[in-house]
Amino acid sequence: MEYILHIIIILNIYILLVLSANLPIGMSNLLSVAQASFYGIGAYLGAFFLIKFQLPFIVIALFTMFLTGVSSLIVSFASVKLKGDYFVLATLGFQMIIFTILYNWVEVTGGSYGIADIPHIQLFGKVEVTGVYGYFVLTTFLSLLIIFLFIYLKQSPFGRIIKAIRTDEIAVAALGRNPVSFKILTFFISAAFSGLAGMIYASYVSYIDPTSFSIDESIFILCALFIGGIGNVKGPIIGALFIIIIPELLRFIGLPDAVAANLRQIIYGLILIIIMYFRPQGLWGETVLK
Amino acid sequence: MLLQFLINGFITGILYSIAAIGFALVYNTTRIFHIAAAAVHVVAAYIFYSTYHILGLPLVLAGIISTLLSALLSILCEWCVYRPQYIKNASINVIMISSIGLMTVLINMVAMYFGNETKILNNNIQATYTWGTLIVTHPQMLQLIFGGIFIIIFVFFVRYSRFGLRINALSNNPILFETLGFNIYITRTYIFALSGIFLALNSCLSAYDIGINPYTGMPLFINAMVAMIIGGVGRFDACILGGISLGILQSFLVYYFSANWQNAITFLLLLLFLFFRPQGILGYKKRTV
């Protein structure tokens, strides 16, 4: 039972991550490969706040989300200034710089040793969320909340404008909306929710190290997003579900551990190639990446 | 001492230039963001390892086999993944995502078969050549000689041969190229083969020096890409300038600063170039669409 709950918790975290990756990539067509860096920034900031201050969950979450959002300004600056491949490169650069900082700034981030003994989240006052059950309830609640938030966002004026930016940025500017501020907001929201996911992950696992937030993690998130589909809300959820469930199913086939990890990656890669050829919008997506 | 770092940086730079040429051949002509180049690099290193270390073939023969097989692999990447997407007129980003998938598949197949650990090709202490205070190891000497020769051949090849002209034509305007009666698929196949050869060359030269593991592909790929951007997109000789300056810069960073921050500074440089001079040192300004 606890095993299933654990999987659901991880799934909820990934739903958060993939949904927030969908916002810039799917909704406004800005292929960012820096999603894992926001996840990492959120995890480290969250860990820092949780260790230093005994504040309720909501305060820490808001702080973490805000600061992670601020860190996304560099990427949104790049998205305004650069187009196409160059933007992808800039986000890649950002991802690698953040990873190097997490890995090498030993005094603050603990370097490759990471940060251990991160305390649990405290809800209002002194109610501590502990154990698998507590986190199961918390993350399920949060991911449902955020799924509804994204469904709302998608049909709100904001969502319609960023979808319009996806289709034709110049037309949006000509109709009197400023694409720059919408891009900044897109990345801010996306980074903030990735940061929230990172913070929950840090407190749930209670140990973080930089390798969880490397470029491979970014690629993993992209895999989930593109397998599921981009541009709407159900696509990313399906993607997260797919990418979390597949390895657990493989576990039951009884492969040796040494092979299982690699085989899983091979399956993801093959599925990605096949999906990109036959169904570039993903299993349940709405648009094709331009 | 300074001179020693300069020469080390120069040799690393030559390796970067070769990889950058391998990547730029594909990127400049087809606009494919060939991330699977990282995987071709890794596969080439393991072919070299199996022929040289396990089968015990002579060094040069192992290198040639590895180079040819990687050219084949590179062609297979084009035939199986990129060409179908090109025929479907898929967008550049979609092709890039497929390329990520391809890289994941290839690298993990290698890791599954050979294991994740680092493998060293020669265990003996490397022979060195000394001139005064300068020390160059035997693998470095090989890198300098082979790398230099191939780069010079390549520069002349691109500039003066008929095929080099075609590569330039394709990178300038693929539609016009096709309209004038050249077969775009055949040219692309040759380009991918050439790219595989350069990637494998880099791979063999560095594998002989520092050994191999399945995850060396991505860092090298990223460095090569930075070298290409710094030098200038759209020109092949710019890759060489970019690679060598990147190598020397990294080497001096290690000398004056610390090796830990080498990557961060490389990427800071990349970001600075992207923001302020996206066409690179030698490139000419053109609009990105």
C-alpha cells in the first residue's frame, strides 16, 4: 500500500513539473530545456527555508515560488531576445550554469554531498505532515488544485493570449498586447510551480543532491511532456502518468536491476522517436511544436 | 608554465574544433539540432575500445574501423530518423526532440552492453616529449598531429572541392539547391557520413587519452556546440577558431581560477555571445526565423 502511495506522490510531483513545463513549451511555443533548473532552485530554496525557519507551509511555499519565479527572469529575458534554436541554447546554458552552481558552491549547497535531514512541512501552526499518508494527501490536494488552476488558466484571457503568442506573436503585438510581459509572466508561473514541486520533493525525500536536477532531468520532463502531448492540460497529465507507471510495470517483469534502468531509458527514447514521427502532438496533445 | 597551459589548451581546442565541425556539418546544412551526435561520439569510442583493447588490433586500424562504423551509424540516424521527418516536413523543434530520443536510445544501449563504469584504454605510463619546460604526452601528440591534419584537409576540402561547394550551397539555400537539380538526400547522406567521421575521430583521440564512459557524450557535445556558436554559425572555419579559443580559455581558467567553475564560465560565455553577438566572432549577421 505504501509503495503505491509513494508512486502516487512522485506522480503528483511530476504532474506539477510537466504541467508547468507545458506552460511555456506547449502554450506559448518556447522550447525551454531549463525546467529542471527551476525544480532544483525550488528544492534548494525550500530546503533552506525549511531548515532555517519554523514557518507554516504556505509562507515557505509562497517564498520559494516567488524567488524561483524571480530566477526565471533570465530565461524570459532570453525568450524575448532570442528566437528558435538560440533560445533553446540559452536555456541549456542556464540549466548548466545552475547545475554547476549547485554542484560546486559547497559552502551553501553542500556540493555533491547535497543537503540531508530536511525537516517535514508544517501546516498551519504545528501540524506536521509526516509519513507517506500525510504527503499523499498533501500532494494529491496540491496537484488537483493546480490541475484546476491550469484548466482555468487555459481558458482565461491570459491563456488565450499566450496561445495567440504561440500562433503569431506579431499579430498579438499588433492587436495592442505586449508579448514581452506575457512571456515573462508565463515563465514566472512555470518556474514558480516547478519550484513548488522541488520544495515538496525536498521535504518528502528529506535529502537532495544536484544530480536530481541535471540536464537529464530536464530531458526526462521533456520526454513526459512530449509523450503525453503539448498545449492542453490532459496531455501533460497523461505524459506524467505514462512515464511514472512504465518503470513500475517493468519492475514486475523481473528484469535484473543493472539492465532495468537502461532499458527504461531505451523505451522512453524509442517511444519519443515513434511519437514524434507518427503523432507529433503527443498522445493526447492539442498542438504541434513549431 | 604559462606556455604549458597554452599548449594544453590548444590541443584540447583542436579536439573541440573537430567535434564542432562534426556537429556544424549537420547543423549548418540541415538546421537539425543533432543532439544524437553525442551518442555517435560515445558509440565510436566503444567501437574503438572493443577493436583496440579487446580484439588487440593496431591503433590506426582500430581508429579506421571505428571511424567507418560511426559514419555508418550517422548515416543510419539520417535514414531512420531525420529523413522521414524531413519528408514529412516536420518542424525543427520536433526533429530536435526526436534527436533527443535517438540519443537516449543509443547511449543507453551502449551502457547496457558495456556497463556504466569508466574504462581506460592504456594502463601504462604515457610516454612524453619534452622541450625545455614544455611537456607533451604521447596521446596529446597524436591529437595534435591527427587532429591538425584532418582539420587542414577539411578546410581545403570545403573550400576547393566540388563537394565542399555543394555543402555550402545546401547550407545557403536548400530549395534552390534542389531546384538546380542536385539530389538533396544523397548530399545529406554524405554530410552525415562526414559528420560521423569527424565525431569518431574526436572520440578515438580523446578515448586513447582519458578513457571512456557512456556519459562523456553530452559534455563534449555541449562544448562543441559552444565552440560553434562562439566561432560563428554558418561557417566551418569559424568552428576551428571557436574550438581553439574555447580550449585555451578553459585551460587558463583552470590555471588562474579553479577547474570547478570551468563549465559555469563556459556557459556564461555562451549566454554573453547569444545575447550580444549571436552571429559569433566570424559570422555574419542574419535574421533568425
